[in-house]
Amino acid sequence: MRLPVAPIAVFLSLLFRGSEGLTQTNLATIQRTLQPVIGGTNIALMARLAFHGCVGGCNGCLDITNPDNAGLQPLVAALDAVYVSKNYSTLLSRADFWAYASIMAINLGVANINSGVASSGLVFQYGRKDCTTAPYGGTQNLPSANLDYTGVMNYFAKEFGFNSSQVVALMGVHTLGSAHTNNSGFSGNWWLPTPNTFNNAYYQILSNTSMGWTQRNISPSGSTAHYQWNGLSSRPPGLMLNSDMALYKNIQVNATTGQSSCTFSSCAASPTQAAVNKYASSLSSWVTDFAAVYTAMLSHGASNLQAVLT
């Protein structure tokens, strides 16, 4: 019986992948080919792909039919073009490739600041397994932007096994991000000057009472409400989703519309407000804790990950 060419190629790549171990020299080569793909505005997008791709387990697959994954398809296609053309399947899985690309992206974000922080502290390990239809397919039960404090914590506890401290540390990755109405219905940068710098500004503006945080529906004429928090004292206004604001204020959210029944001033403090304040005042503390929880996220669903050989 003759097997189709594609399954044979997959079998051979699995057979020979890592037979001698992935080396730092291999990674240096991969890094050179990845740099044009994940630099610039794709820094934040790569971090987003890493999270979405690890929901349900880091398996190198993304359901591009899921509206919550809108905007990620071009990056997935660009990554896969490199992965296939360079025959990287003989070295590492797509899930490993995405994980390494996300670490590279965050390190590029670190390089964009002048703060004394030399590195993200992230160390790459490999050995993740792809789903059979990689890079597309699978399912991702992604969190709603309208979660309150309890909803946020329950989601991450169930999906990743994270505690409240880990959730606060992980959410700071939004310092890299922007929201776009054509993808999510929300709009703006979490951090005002640039979405491509990896620092603790997310916590600093979230805890800044002089920001004038006000919730508003940015699509009042649309069929679906999109309530987000804007710092109206700044130009352009800063952005926080309900799931961000819930880390600092115990907002009371209508699960359907996303509208909060209390304001920034009248909402009580969230149980994690002290953790937000801690990271707002100490970049080094946050980077250390972020590295630990991000590493755990990139290991979701994987076992026996291996260290890269020198």
C-alpha cells in the first residue's frame, strides 16, 4: 500500500525532528528568518497569537473561523510561509515555532525601552505537539472582554490553572497591544505612546486615578454594544477593557452588554488592586513574575519539554 506524499513527509519530519536536539545555532538561524515577520507592529500581534494558540493547549493550530481570532490570519500565514519554505519541521513543531516567535517578539519589545531591563527572562524550551491540521483548525474557548473580576479569575483558573497573582502578571502583556474595531469592535492602544514597548505602563495607567477613566459604548448605533474604558483626561484616550479594569476595580458588569453599574470612582477596589499597584511601581518585579507565568502559558498542554542544546 502506497501512502500519500504528505503523510510520509509528516512522518519523516517527526521521525528525524530533534534526533540530535535543537541547538542555539538552529535558533540563531530561525531568529534571522523570523525577524522581518514579527518586528514592528507585529510584536503585539505575535503575543496575541501565542495566547490564542495556547488556549486549549499549545498545539500550533488556530481556528481562523472564530471571530475572536480576527486579524491573526495574515500573521499565521506569514509564519507558516517561513516554516514551510525553510523546512523547519525537521527541527521543531509549529507550536514550538510560535512559542519561540512570541518570545522573540517580547524581547524586541524589551529592546524598545531604556529602563535597565536587559531581557524578558524568558527561556525557550521545545517539544510541543501539533494538532493534525496545523496551522489551522482546533477550537479556542477565548475569554470575553466583558468578564468581571470573578469571571476573569474563573476563566484562567479553569483554562490554565492560574491563580489571581499569575493572572495579574500575565495581563500586563497588554502593554504591547492595540484593539481594532474591525477585529474586536474595540479601539485604541492600552498604552498611549506606542503599542510595541514592553514595560509596566499598563499597570501605571490602570492605577492612575487622574486618567479620568470613563466607560463608554464606542458603537452605540451597532447591533452589539462595545463598552470600553477610556482615560478621557489624555489625548488620545487610553484603553481598558472590562476584563482589564476588573483587576483594579470590582466593576459590576452586565454580561450581555458589558455596561458597568458603577463608575471608576464608585466601584470598590478589586482583590488584586494591591498587585496592580505593586507592578505599577516596579518594572523589575513585574518582568520577573511575567516571565514565570508566560512560560507556564507556553507550556499549556505540553509535557516533557526539552532545553535547547548549546
